[in-house]
Amino acid sequence: MKFKTALLLLILIIFVSCKKDSFASIKLKVEFEDKTNKELPRIYWISVYKDEKLFKKYGRFKKPYIEKELVIDSLSNGTYRFVYENFLNQQMQKTIEITESRVYQVSIHPDYSKYTDFINESFVKNLKDNQKVELCFESLGCFHCYGNYC
């Protein structure tokens, strides 16, 4: 009887003293900022960096594939950065700091754009004083004609 009690006590001490390593995970959602659009966003790649080193790369046509929701688990503490291109070919990024073991939610929006950057780089806005742009409009339809087609 004493042997069984001692054995059970030893097993209980071993289980209590064993520390389970728990890791964080990230649920990465790829969705439109415009919630009325229900189709899968066209995004061709997502690069995940951990502490500025490439950690994982997802692709539209290569494994691991991009899905509406990606789960990246068994993550240690550190800074994770998600880099992708939006529909205007602007490179976008989201950064998250992992400090504890839990599930982090991250959403990326391929239809979001930094419009101020796009406008500042536009051709028309950067014209010099002696330069001009001429827009020519022509249209031809069943009941109308405008321009050189007439």
C-alpha cells in the first residue's frame, strides 16, 4: 500500500512540475475593407517577417496558398511584419508585437490604399509650369457619335 501511494505521489509531482510550453498564434484574415464585397480578394503574395527576417511566404499559386483566413501557430515572442501588395501595386504592411501566449487577430485589406502617396506621385500633379496635358475624348454608339468617328 505504501509503495502504491509513493508511486502515485511521484507521478503526481512529475505531472505538476512539468511545464507545458505554450506558444502564440496569429489568425490572419484577408478581407476587403468594403464589407459589402463578398468575393475572395485578389492578393498574390504575403510575406511574413519575424524580427526583420523572412519567416514565411504565402502565394496565390504556390503552396502554402493564400486563403481567406490563415492560422500561423507555434510562434515565439517577437515582432512580426506582414507585407503584401494592394490592388494599386502599393506595398502595404502591418506589424504586430507578440509578447504573450494567446491568439492575435490581424486583418489585411487589399482594397485599402494610401491615396495621398498615390496622388503625390501622379503624373498630372507633377507637371511643370510649361507642360500641359491634352485629353482627347471620342465616343461612338448606337445613337450617338462624338469626335473623329462622325
